[in-house]
Amino acid sequence: MPVILVLEDDTATRDALTETLRRLFPRSRVIASRTDAEPAAVEREGATVVLATLPVAERLCRETACLAARTVALTHAMGPDTLMRAEALGVCASLRAPASAEHLRTVLGPLLDG
């Protein structure tokens, strides 16, 4: 079963993302945590996809290179500098926050099916 790990400190945002992801991907297990989750915890959960803000994605990618292939960064800014920063990290996708259900389905669907 695919596992989606949502790393978000804001409780309302974390709850909304979790509910949306559970509705969109009922065959996946959705786990929500604060952004201070250790990389070891990410691995322990067996995350297929990690959904995190760009700064958190940066920290995870620096601390555990293998996470970069399945990390999706959420960012409020989608300008060239932000996208180049995300690309340099090696994240597999970037989504404008707050991400719509349609965008979440489009980006995460192929990652979870594979």
C-alpha cells in the first residue's frame, strides 16, 4: 500500500491536506506529522511520497539523499528562482500552496501508481 507522508506544522493545513489526500487516494495510507520529523522516521513509515514545504524538503534532501526522488515540495512562490531551487534539490515535483485537489491528483497520482 502506498504511503503519503504530509509534513506540515500548521494543524489546520495539515488536517485539510490529510483529508483531501485520503479522499483522492483511498488505497493509500496518509500519515501527517509536524515538520520536525526526523529522516529516520520518514524511512520508518515507508513513505512512497513525502509532501512538504520547500524548506523542509531541502532539509530532508540534505540529510537523506534517497528521499529526493519521492519528495514533492509545496511553495507559495512559483517564480523561476523557486523552481530552480527545487530542481537543484532533485525533488520530483513542486506544487503551489495551497494545492488544489486537482493538482494533488495530477502530481501524486503517477507517483503512487508506480
